[in-house]
Amino acid sequence: MTDPVLTLTHVGLTLAGNAGAVTILKDISLQVAQGESLGLIGPSGSGKSSLLMLMGGLERATSGQITALGADLGGLDEDGLAKFRRGRMGVVFQSFHLIPTMTALENVALPMEIDGIPDAFARAEAELQAVGLGGRLQHYPSQMSGGEQQRVALARAMAPRPAILLADEPTGNLDQVNGAAIMDLIFALRDRHGATLVLVTHAPELAARCDRVVRLVDGQIAGAAA
């Protein structure tokens, strides 16, 4: 394995629930190499999405250590985590999280504008062209299909050229045809940008496209396949 871009060491996550503390993840130790594609699989409730959120600093571990691109995520406050993610991590969710009052072009360009990237709109247009939406730049989310909205979300995640792409069930709200197209795009963009990909999925055929697969059961790593 080349130098890891993500290292998790004895990571745990416990959340407060109505009936008391609930343990979501237990003693997770895992490394992800630069340029690797890792599939996270397992039954519903096994902790896959929570693990992905920890990797992205979107949720805080209650024990252990997470290092991403050399930074100790546990040592950063919320502002520090947000600043760290900018340009370094792209996240694609099952829900598209587009701003309804903005066009596709504006949705993709906005995060880069906030980061002060001078060619934000040019880069946004190029990324939308890359996902096949060159003719939909000025369309609003309500004017686009679910598959098109997920393409916008994918373009938004990849436009800053992040080192790490985290995808949480990105095809979960799509039909089979659109889902397959989105997965083709994710792997094509990953190859084009050289990003490390961590993919949460229920679909074995999608996980099989990854370099490595890790299975979670009851918040623990149950097995890995090369």
C-alpha cells in the first residue's frame, strides 16, 4: 500500500439516545491509500454512513484517532474542519442537497467562489460538461430529473479537484439506468482527477468495482476482500 491518505486507529462512535447511549461504531482501524477506491458494505444500521461521516470530519469520533491527508481531525474545531475540507474533500450524498433557487452552474460554482477560486464559473461549466449537462447550465433543480440533479451534485463535489471523494449511497434515490450512469461517472471522474474514493453502497456490483471492499456488521469491521 502506498502512503495512506486516511488512517483510522481504534475509532469508536457513541451517540446519546432516548434510552441511553447507543454505540454506532466500535474499534475501527483502517487505512485508505492514495488513489485507492474503497467500498463500504454491510446491512442497514451497520454504521457505514456514520463511518463515512467520520472520515470527512462531518461527525466526531468519541474515541480513537482519524488522520486525513496528514491532519488529525480530532484536533480541529468546526471551523477548522470546514476549512480543511475545502478543496480537499468532495462529498456526494444520496440526497442531492442542491440549492433550489440557484441554477446548476451556480450550485457548482458557489462553493468555489466562497473559497476564492478565481475561475469558479469556468471550472463549474467544465465539470458540468464532463457529466453531460452542458445543455442544462441555466436550469434549476426543479427543472431537472433525479439523475440530472445527482450529476450536478457530483460535478459540485469534483469541481474543486479534491484529493478524497466520499460517496454515501449516491445511487440510492435513482432508478437502475440512472444509477449505473452515475457510478460510471464517479469512477471516470475519479480516474480523471486521481482522487481517492470511499463509496458506501448496498449494491454488490458497485462494490465489486472498487479496489478493495470492507464489510461492516454491528458497527465493526467484519471482513475485507482485496
